[in-house]
Amino acid sequence: VVSGTIGGAVAVVIGYPFESVKVRLQTGKTARLFGSLFAGLSAPLVTVTPQWALMYGAYFYSQSLLERTSLSDVARGALSGAFCGLVITTVSTPIDAVKIRAQNDKLAAITALRRLVTTGGIASLGHGALATALHLGLS
């Protein structure tokens, strides 16, 4: 879990500027395309540890449940991966909502979280959950 967490943190720091540009292009916020590329970084960075721990825990838990079945190793791996993706959706969807608001509005993560909840209520943290579940459950 430690090496996975460190690797995840490094991946977040390296990939975040690219993610910021991608989100701005997708949402049409291109006025300052390359400004504040690390705005909102704290949310995904702080949540890497529990997200990776949850991912590994869900995967190995589902593997232990499926080992008593007659499924092939490939089928068990696919089902465990899908289960893992569905579990991770509960964590990644709110993180993504905060991250996207922070990147679009060039805000700190905590400010983006406050604005999301103030303007859309707590339910706004779940926007995109179905798409995220499909993406993570199938990938």
C-alpha cells in the first residue's frame, strides 16, 4: 500500500497540469489555458492514500470471495476489477467534482468544495457518478 500510495502521489503531481489543460479544453474555459495548472491539486493529492487503500482492499476482498467459484482466473480478475471500479466510484466522484470546479475556476480545492456545496448542495458532489461507475467498472 505504501509504494502504491507514493506512486499514486507522484502520478498525480506529474499528471495534474495535463489534466487541468484537458478539463479546460473540454469545458471551453480556454481564456487562460495554461494559468494556475496546479489549482485544486490538494484534493486529489490528499485523497490518493485512502483511494488506493480502498482500491486494493476491494480488489483483494472480491478475489477472496470469488476464489471458491469455478470461474477462470481471467473471469475472477475481470469481476474483481469491475467491483473495485464500482467501489472507487464512491470516492473518486466527489474528488473529481471538486477537482473540476477548482481547475475551471482556478480555486483552491477547499474553496471549490465550499462553492459546490453552497450552489448545488451536497448532491452536487455526486454529479457524474453513473459515468464514473461505468468508466471505472469497465476499465
